[in-house]
Amino acid sequence: MPTNLRGARVVLRPTEPSDVPALAAIRAEPEVYARWRGGEDLVAAVREDLAEPGTEPLTIEYEGTVVGMIQWSAETDPDYRHASIDIYLDPAVHGRGLGTDAVRTLARHLISDHGHHRIVIDPASDNAAAIRAYAKVGFRPVGVMRSYERGPDGTWHDGLLMDLLAGEITDAPRAP
């Protein structure tokens, strides 16, 4: 993998141990914690995520500051081969198109450099902002996965499976 992937506004780079405190602080933000959770020790939770076999974590930087993490994994069975993406972003930078830029940048890399023809992402069905961001990249809803994940309150919540085919990725808007 290239050392850094450059988007229109973000840089995605391999996550380093020195990123863990910043990522744990982002995970502690209530809006992020509600989706990603991680228990009382978020430093340990981030380290566990980074060590997960088969997952490639990348730190998201904006203007030289760590603002989140995006990770991908791949199904390697040749009959079902595809990649999947997960992301969290500091709420302090929401609404600036950085999540969309990060997802688009990683999707292009997975298609161009890894030869994936299909990428999936699975936001909570009530996460309208994430769904809009992924749709801007070209992801389309496939269907609702009922009672897909347990929430922090212990109840089951629906997820939305979205996918993107290689020819459907959108271009980033041009700067004025």
C-alpha cells in the first residue's frame, strides 16, 4: 500500500501507535461512542481494533491533524470477492465533506490498486448523515438488515447495507 493516500482534502495514512490517544479521544465523543462504543478503556479498544487480523486501519488527517480513522477488509473467496469499509470522524469536523472525501479516496484505492469491483459499507439505518455522505461517493442502498447490531442500550437496531460497483464511483466536486 502507498504510504499515504491523498484525497481532495484529507490524507489517509497507515495508523501508528502514536495515533492511539487522538483516536481514543475521538471515540470518546458521545456521537462517535454511540456508534462505535468500546467500553471504559477506549485506548485499549482502539489498540484492539488496530490489531484485528485482516483489517487495514488508516488514520484520517485534515490540515495535519488526526480527525478519524477509516478501515477496510476484504472477502478473499474468489466467488464473493469484495471489500468493506468502516469509518469514524471527529464530530468537530462533521459537515465539511471530509468523511465523503475519505470514503471516496479509499474506495478509489481499493478499486484501482487492489482490483475490487464491489465495496460495501453498513451504516446504522438511522444514521442519515453517514448515508448521505456515502451516497455522494456513489454507494447505493441494497437493503435493510433488520436487528443488525446491538446498541449501547442493549436493544437491536437496523443497519443499511450499501454497495458501490467500480464504475459507479463519483468524482469529487471541483473547488470554485
